[in-house]
Amino acid sequence: MAMADRTGLKIVGFLFATVTLAVTVATWTVVKGYADGVYSLENTATANIAAR
């Protein structure tokens, strides 16, 4: 019975962990930005047109 190479599995696991960490940090940064008011869901140009 053939088994997967442990070195290959470690590399794949490290890649998945790195991608997961990058997505987590990016998501955390965006959520913190919205919470701090850095980002806004409204586009200012659209809000100005709607106010006219």
C-alpha cells in the first residue's frame, strides 16, 4: 500500500496554513478598519448625487 510522502504533506500543510493566515489577517484588518471608521460602505460620489 503506497502512502503519501511526509515531506510533501508538510509542504502542502505549510502552504495551506500560510494562505489561511494571510486571509485571516486581511479580514481582520478590513473589519478593524470598518470598526474604526477608516472605511465607509457609502461611496461619496454616489451620496453627493443622491443629495441633489
